[in-house]
Amino acid sequence: MTAPAPDLAALRPRLPSPLQHTEDERFARRGVRLLLKRDDLIHPELPGNKWRKLEHNLRAAAEAGEHTLLTFGGAYSNHLRATAAAGRLLGFATVGVIRGAELADQPLNPSLARCVADGMRLHFVDRATYRRKAEPEIGAALRERFGPHYAIPEGGSNALAVQGCTALGRELRDVTDVAAVACGTGGTLAGLAAGLAPGQRALGIPVLRGGTPHFLAAETERLQLAAFGARRGAWDLDDRFHCGGYARSTPELEAFAADFEARHGLPLERLYVAKLLLGLTTLAEEGAFAPGTTVTAVITGAPSPPETP
């Protein structure tokens, strides 16, 4: 039986997302203008920019007649939360394959608890198996366990997601010189760069540690090849601001985030956004942006709400 096409318009995403000018002396004294692209305001229940990655995949799942979405992520994955929320709102069952079998016997953190509250079934696997998640044998085992489903890769990054993220670049045409985004899997950067106009540049700030620039550069290019058949747009990466790796922090990052929040009244999500803004502020103070440059930081998510009893 074919699943009914989801009424994505019923979610009423706020597009284009707002663009906010931010007065920050650390940029201003270098002659640099800072803008914030508020993708965190696209939808109240789908964290940050994840709507852009999911939209085309949700349509493809419905067109394929699938009733279940299965995807992958770590214990703090915003993508898992967004997929669970989209499933609840649009009538898909959802399954999350979680990295770390040891987590199965531990209390759920607020992110995974939110996924469960939205109806997602969690399946914890050991890290060796998780690394093999793209292999046919793992896919077959998941189909045997959970039945037919539409699989979305970790972080939501595939060709359809990249195509969806080109809208982000198009929304920034003629308003910025550099558009910067924090990177986990490279999908948003790949689409952002492709949507920008000639003469504009996309900058990725990786939030993972360990061979990051080489891996993410190759992965971003692979995603662009899958989506468009060729590399698109001007983009590069600066890997100095991961602060120890994904979901890790440092006293420097915490101090920077608290200061930025006090200056601008904007609560900063720590996994991605704080690292992005730390990177851009450092680059501005290093003189990496020529005077007269407009730099736009893509705010991809808001802090998770506190856990309620």
C-alpha cells in the first residue's frame, strides 16, 4: 500500500529564515560585518537547519510507499531529534540506530528522551558495528529486524539533503561575502556552497576531531558529486575549533559562549553553534577577513530545553 504524501506545508516552516545583523566590536574594529542566519527559527520542533536536509527525503520516503524512517546517530544527535519529530508530525514510524551499545543500560539523556517521547524506537549497537552501518550486511540485518523502511544516513546527509540545503545558499545571495556553518557530516556545507553565487565563499568549521579536514573535505566533495555530478561553489574548512571533539568542550569555549550570550542575548547551542562563532571570532581577530567583508554565521540550532521531571 502506498503511503499518503505527507503534507509538508502543514508544518509551516519559516522560510527564508531570518537574517540578523549583530554589532560585535571584535568584528567591527577589523572592518568586518557579522550577520546571523537564524536557521534555528525554521521550525520549533525540528532542531535548527535539519528541516532543509529532511524535506526531500520525507517526500522520497512517501513516494516510495515507506511508512518507517530509519536513521543513525550518536547520543546527542540533533538529526535523530529532528527525524523523530518529523515522524510524529507527519505520521511516519521512526527508528534510531544509536552508536554505543553501552548506552542501552544507562538513563536516556534529554536528547534521546525527546526522541522516545516523539515515538522513535531506539536500537543501540556497538561502535564496531556502527562503523559498518553502510555495509549491505548491516542493512539486511536492520530490514530483518525492523521491516521495510526508508533509510536516512547519519546526520541526514545524502544527495537529497544536499539539494535541499542549496536553498540556504540561495537565501544568502547578494547579502554576504562569506557564509560559515559548523560541520558534522558535510551535507549542509555541500548544499550551502552550491547555492551561493559566484564570488561568495562557504566556510566549514568541523566539530569532530581526528583527521577531520581531510575526511570532511572528501566527504563534502563526495556529497556534491552525488547531488550535482561535480564540485560546486567555493568552500573550505578550518578544523581548529572542535574543542576536543563532538559533544566535548573546553574552558575557553564555555567562557566564549557565556560572553557572547551576555553581549548579544542569544543562547548558544554548544555542540555546533558556539564552536562556529568561536572560530569566526578568532579568525576575525587574526585578520583573516579583509576590511569590508560581510561574514554570515548560520545558526543551525538552539540549546536543548532543560529536562522536565
